[in-house]
Amino acid sequence: MPKPRIYLDQPLATDERIALPEAAFRHLVQVLRLAAGESLVLFNGRGGEYEATLETVGKRDAQVRVGAHRTVDRESALRITLAQGISKGERMDWCVQKATETGVARIVPLVTEHCVVKLDAERWTRKHEHWQGVATSAAEQSGRTRVPAIEPVAAFSAYLKHVPAGALKVILDPDVESTLADIKPARDIVLLIGPEGGFSPAELQQAQQAGFTPLRLGPRILRTETAATVAMTVLQTLWGDLKC
């Protein structure tokens, strides 16, 4: 059985003794039932990962001893930004989780015309924290050595003004004929995907005026969470590190 992997957002050094944060303690001790002396893996998103041993376990806390550093890199050479129209409930969690597993570099949650989720600023902040937690868990599970950044929630039109220059910009549109296989490969990619109701005609026009190329994934209409997963998989298969 694979060793549990835990992300710690702090410097790590061999032979260091570290008190586990509350969330890591709950996961390792209360959920996985790890006992003192058992092994795990730590990473902090700054390259590689560390062997570690759960050294002491108390009722409310635990400490780990950091072991040897391993120079491993499981990150994709593609730098993909997923600009995702916010979908309802677990669908957005699914998008974040699967995009992380398939190698996304960052995710930008977008409020679009057909977005059905309407929240105030405080609740958007809590959603953002939740999605970052989903990405962290997915990075731990999938063996990634870096956690993709979840950017603050942005309005569609505002985000178009701040898309990085030089990136290949793609917007999914089921009504066009061209596909990802028809365009020149790129390393920096911005992938724009709509929510449950898709993009409005005005949004499609705005995106094309901002330099986005409309492409489709195939002849069938995919749910938003399926489209994100399929698009990431196709990009990694065509130009990245997923091989058939």
C-alpha cells in the first residue's frame, strides 16, 4: 500500500522534527489510524519530497521526523491554466480535483453569465479556501510535488484583460469544427471552459476578440466537469506527459 503523502507549506530539512498541523494530524491519525513509527512522505511544493516517520502521537497532536530528501519531479512540462466557469456543488470540486490529477498549473474560477452560483465576498473567500484544499488533497494523492494555485474568483470580462501574453488561448465551443489536434503545440496554455449552461454568445465573442481560439473536443456535448477533465487529458496526451 502506498505511503501517505502530506503537503506542508513550510521549509523542510532532513532530521528536523515537526509538529503536524491540525488537518494533517486528523488525516493521518484519526482517519488513516497511523501509529508512531510508521512511515509517510512529505512535500512542500519547492521541489522533490521527503521520507518521514511519525515519531510521537498524542490525543490532539503528533510529531514527525523528516528523513532523506528525494529529487523527484512529476510535474508536467505543459503550463496549463484552467479558467473554469464556476459550476454548482460537487461539480466544481470534481473539476479542481481532476485538473490537479492531470497536471494543471493553476485554476481561475470564473463568474460568467450562465453561472448559477451567486455568493457574497465572504462566502466566495470560503469557497476559494475549500477549492485550494481540494487541490492540495489531489496533489497529495496523485504524487505531485507541487500544488496548483487556485486564483481568486474573477469576473469573466475582467479576467480576459489579464490573460498572460504569449500563451496559447483556447475556449471550448461545441459549435465549431476545429479541434486541439488541428493547432500548433504550445507549452503555455490557457484553457477557457464554461459552466453548466456554457458561454453566452457575447462571451464567446469577447473571448475571440481577446485572442482565444474556439475549439471543440468532439461530436458530443460534455458536462462542464467532464469537459475540463477530457480537455486536460487530450492536451497532456497530445503535447504533455500522458502517453497511450
